[in-house]
Amino acid sequence: MLTLMFLFSISMYMLGILSFCLKRKHLLVMLLNLEFIVVSLYFNLFIYLSLFNYEFYFSMIFLTLSVCEGALGLSVLVSLIRTHGNDYFQTFNVLW
């Protein structure tokens, strides 16, 4: 059962990486894919810690940092939409 959950979490991670690489047109979709990757890593960490009967304090720290990462990503998204009007990567000019 644990092996099946471990394979499921690894497949979630790989699908998140694949969709992150393929859907790179919008910033919002990329942020959602990053959050999916973080959730799959959390699931993998939870399985690993429960396998060895460790404490789950590190998983709470991981969740706190992932929430901070999500809030920073949303703030970048809001600021880019306010300055450029959309979240397409084609409209962002690096040279300006």
C-alpha cells in the first residue's frame, strides 16, 4: 500500500513538472502548476515521515514555506497584471 502511494506521489510530481514545462504561456497557469508540485512534494514527504515514524513538525514548516511561496507568486502576478494588463509572457519585455 505504501509503495502504491509512493508511486502515486512520484507520478503527481512528474505530471506537475511536465505540465509546468508545456503550459508556459500564462503566469497564472505556471503558478498553479508550481503549487501542484509543492502539494505532491508534501504528500511524498508525509509518506516518508510516516514510514519511519518521525515527527511531523518538518511537514508543518514545509507547508508554511509553501504558503509563503504561493502568496509571493500571487503578489507578483497582481503587480504584473497592473503594469502590463495581462499575464502573457509574450508581452513582457526584458529589455525595458
